[in-house]
Amino acid sequence: MIFQALGARYGFGAAVKHAFARGTEADSEKLRQALVKRYGGEAVLYQKGRAALAAAVRLATNGQGGKVAISGLTCYSVVQAVEAADCTPVFVDIRESDLQFGAKELEAAIKKHADIKAVVVQNMLGIPADIAAIQKLADKTGIVIIEDLAHSAGAQYADGREVGTVGDITMLSFGRDKAIDSVNGGALVVRNHKNPLAFPVIMPSSSWQFRDHIYPLIAWLTRVLYPVKLGRYVMGASIKAGLVVRSADGEVDETLCLPHWQAKLAHEQVTSLTTAAVRRRQKAQEYQALLKYLLPNGMGQVGEAPVRVPLVVDNRDEVVSHLGTRGVQVNDIWYDVPVSPQRFYDRVHYPVGECPNAVRIAAKLVNLPTHGRISNADIEYISKLVREVARV
Ligand SMILES: Cc1ncc(COP(=O)(O)O)c(C=O)c1O
């Protein structure tokens, strides 16, 4: 079977390596140095990306609260992070061409909310945002740019600059299925700060770390048992027993640091980020060749590093189920409601009328996998199944 999520990038060997990974303070230092070399400034490691994002928002707003522009199509943890920094999110509608806002949409939001202090540039699914125009607008209005690389680490903007090297502040997530994946983790990179940065010093509990160690093995078992209908029970029972915490369920805790062994795993991936980005782009190009009319803006363009390839279809449920019954699990969708997951959507008071594109597109999105264990033959098979049922 082919999986998009559920730890799909980990084969059995990688899951065992992850379970027994060890690290020392030197590994955390190596990761920090690698981030500084790549992005400049100073780097701080966190237990989760959302804590790094909250710290980023706090810095961008000088700890005084205020409004922060974020994508109208995003995940709940971004909202959580903004709120944890005592700020209010302003959802900016997206455009269909690249599933994120450009300068025009941001400018409209600024006209409406003149007091926006910062903007989170999400680089949706690894598609680089239109940064040059956004930067021009930010310079004109004094808004601070926070580059969010959760999906896009390793990608480049259209003008050749690497994502994460443009704004004053960059954040990364090393969470499950992200561009860099050590099951949990995050980093803040600050290039321009007046006051010394705060470094979290508390290690996550040993039970938390145990959970992070064994997640790829539980996910592997879930995938192996999926075809005989037992996989769901393995994952369900693991969640019930507290052995797995769903990724959206985590809190924002800026006091927790990244365990050294996870820093070691993240560092390995930072080292090979450019190669991994090129591979993802090549996979997107394969999908593009086979599914052109279903993709937003010609995927696989120079600079992209799609962590998933988005399809926009009228009959999402049918497509997901057609693929599911033929051995391709794509039911984990970023993002099937404007602020995902669905179970937290009601908490958000989403301005449906202000973001009509995000609302419409969220109902039509399907994501296709580009991780390291997807072959060209897989892409051909997936694309054939999509073509059999997809309607636009
Ligand atoms: C765009 C984006 N930014 C930030 C985050 C937060 O990352 P983390 O899950 O590591 O807290 C996520 C994922 O949850 C995300 O999708």
C-alpha cells in the first residue's frame, strides 16, 4: 500500500534507528550552527514548531500583542501560536494559483486592519510565496515578515533566494510529515534582534520522549496491518493508551527545548535538505506531467519543494475513497477546512465572508505524496487512479 502520512517516510529500518537514536549537547549545537550557516542570525531550538512560531510572533510584536496576518488556509497550531503570543490572527484570503496570499490580498487585509504588525508567510505545501512583492509591501508598511518553513525548508523563491533568508525572523517545524521530520521539534532563527534571545532549558519528560521515539514503529505497524483492516485499531488503541498524541493536540510551550537525539536527526536532514528538495520537485514534475489540469499552478516549478502535491477537485470524497480502496491512502489532507483539523475549526471564529477562496478550495483539496519512499511507478499509479474519477 502507498501512504501519504502515518510516518510513511520511515521504513522499518528507519523506524528502528529512530527508536534507538541517541544524542548529546554537541548534536544540538551542530543543528544550531547548521541553521545559522544556512539562514544567518541566531538559532533557538524548541520541542515544537508552534512554540518557535509563538516566540517569533512575540519578537515581531515586541511582546506587546497586536494583529498578525496569517494564511486563510492553515492549521490550528498556527492560530494557537499567534494567540499564545497574546496576538490576534487576521486571516488573509488565498488565491487559487498557489493556495496562499500574494501582496494584493495582504494589502487588502492591511487596508481593513491598519494595525497589523507582522505577517506569517507560510509557503504553502512547499510552494514558495510571492516574496518579492510581499517584502516590498512589508517595507512600505513596516510589517515584520516571519517566514514559516514547516512545509518548505529547502525551497527557493522565484528570485533565487532560499526560503527562510528574507524576513527578520524564520521558524521551522520538525514535526511529523514536515519538510524536516524528527516526529517533533522546531526552531526559531532571528537575524535582527535588539535584546538577547530566551533559550528554553526544560527537557521534555521521558514519557514524552519515549512516545516520540516509538511513533515511527507504531506508524509502521499501523501501515503494515492496514490492508487486513487492523491498522486503524493499532493507531486508535495507541492514541487511547497515550502512546501516540495526535499532532494537532499538542500545546504551545516555549519553555521546552528539543531533545538532543531529535536535534541529531533533524541535523542529518538539514545537511541533505537541498537534495531532498530537488527530489520532491522532480516528483511534483511527474505529477504535473500526468495531472496538469488538476493542479493549481503548474507544480514542479523552479524553486519548489512540495512536501505534498495539491489537487483541486470537485469530488474530493470520491477521489479519496477511489484511491483508498485501491491501496493509496491520502485521507490525511492539509487542509480540508480553512483551519484544520476539523475538530478544532469551531474554536476559531473563522471569517468565512472574508476568505471565500480559502473556504471554497478547502472543500476541494486532496494532497498527493512526494516523500522519499514514493517511486515514479507509484506516481504513475496514483495519477492513473486520480484521472479515473477526478472531476473539476
Ligand atoms: C504551516 C505550519 N506552521 C507551523 C506548524 C507548527 O508546527 P508544529 O507541529 O511543529 O508545532 C505547522 C504544523 O502543525 C504548520 O503546518
